Amino acid sequence: RKEVEQDPGPFNVPEGATVAFNCTYSNSASQSFFWYRQDCRKEPKLLMSVYSSGNEDGRFTAQLNRASQYISLLIRDSKLSDSATYLCVVTTGFQKLVFGTGTRLLVSP
Amino acid sequence: DTGVSQDPRHKITKRGQNVTFRCDPISEHNRLYWYRQTLGQGPEFLTYFQNEAQLEKSRLLSDRFSAERPKGSFSTLEIQRTEQGDSAMYLCASSLFQGGSNEKLFFGSGTQLSVL
């Protein structure tokens, strides 16, 4: 089983739609959780950290369920510029960061 | 530019040759990571350093791969006797680790390796 698993998509949504991505992780001792965004042929960039209580940054909401070892990212009012791959990231072991395969989002006009 | 820089951006080599990549992290960052990414996959962990100490190396990494960070600043990743399967984007990232659980990575633009 992979340490971090994501649905690869692609998710095709129209502008203005709400879309949710899920991620599961295998190591129950994992401590930190993040969502990164990666545009085509670019490096990953931090989108947001994920806190136990859930957190929101504008149109983006992240949730963590430690009991189910599950992380989610919700994007409201999708924009064309949200089209990218969203990478779920978990710290494990000596706190190295492990990436999922990413979920590709395509927002169309 | 004060971000993470990688050199070269692109490298084309013949199978069996050795290649070396360089990464210069953000100056005050104490941790430096190497990842490898192929098309349609997320970045795969290779190794990382805290200052000059190499803390972990992926079990998936063969003996042909070696990385150094001799003075705790820049790092090099060498691949000996390259194989076609080594073709990938090699990403370097750095972070300022101060304990706790909120380590944020900053990535360089990567080195795209093509082994012919």
C-alpha cells in the first residue's frame, strides 16, 4: 500500500463549481499534512497546511480526519486558474515529506 | 532571486555516463531534499539533509545515486552509469526546520534528465 493515496482524476468541472479532493495516508503516526499545487511543467508550491480543526483560506477549505487517516480539499467557486494538479503531502518517519501522486483538476469556461 | 536554484535545467546524456546536478537552497534553510518526478506521478522522495548530515536515503535508491551537502549549504546529486529508467525531473527543495509540525518546502524548478 502506498503511504499517500489520491484519486488521480482528472476532475473536469465548469467555472463556478465546487469540487472536493480526497487523500488517505497509511502511517497513523503522521503528524503534518499539506496540500501543494503543481502547474504543468512547474515545481510544486505550497497551497495550504491542514490542521486538525480544519482550516480555510479564501475559496479553499482543508479538513483532516485522523481516525480515518483521511484529508480533504474543497475548492468553491472554481476559477480557470485553479486548473492544476493538487498534491496531498504527509510527514512520516523522520518527518520527511511524502507526496501522493496528485489529483488533476481541469476547470472549463 | 532568493529562491531555490537548480543547475542545469536540462541534461541529456547517453546511457552509462555519469551526471551531477547542483542545488542551492534558500540561504537560511537548514533542510534540503531531493525528489524525483516522472510524468503523471507525484514527487518521489530520494534523500534529505539537515545541515550537512544526510538523515535518510530512500530504499528505492540504488547505489548508483549519491548526494552530498558538504558545508550544509548547496548540495549535489550524482548518478553514476545512468540508465534509461533514470530519465525524470529531479527536484530539490529546502525548508527551515525548527521542530514542530509545520515544515514548508520550497522547490526549485528542477533538472530534467533525459538518458538516451
